[in-house]
Amino acid sequence: MPTLGGFISQAKRYGYTKHTIRIPGSRAKLVYLRRGQGDRAKLVEMPSVAEHVRLGREVVFSLCAMAAIPPDDFGLADE
């Protein structure tokens, strides 16, 4: 399974860019991928783990579905 960073790198090949929103006065942050502009933008929230952390199979399937990335890009057959 890929790391979160590996998933983000693959998503960039599909036109996504990584964005981070930091919460003022807190260590909290929201990381998401974005593709497109305005009302037609596709947003995909990333799990709140470090980019070196390996993702589980179900998480990868879920992210692929939300981002419209084929799971076989990560060695997983469509289920």
C-alpha cells in the first residue's frame, strides 16, 4: 500500500494540487487535494496522518473513489 505522500504524488498526475488550512491558535490543520476551479472544483480531504504513514487498503479504495483515480494505479483491482 502507498504512503499518504505516495498517494498525493499519484493524485498530482491527475491534476490535483495539495492544500493545507492551518487553524489559528491551534496545531490542527486540514489537508486536502483540489482539482478544478470555483463551483466545479473537486475536493478530497486527506487523512490526518503524516505523509510517510502507509495507508490501509480500505483507505486507499476510499480515496481513489473520491478522487476518481483507478485503484489499479496502486496495485489494487477494482472491487
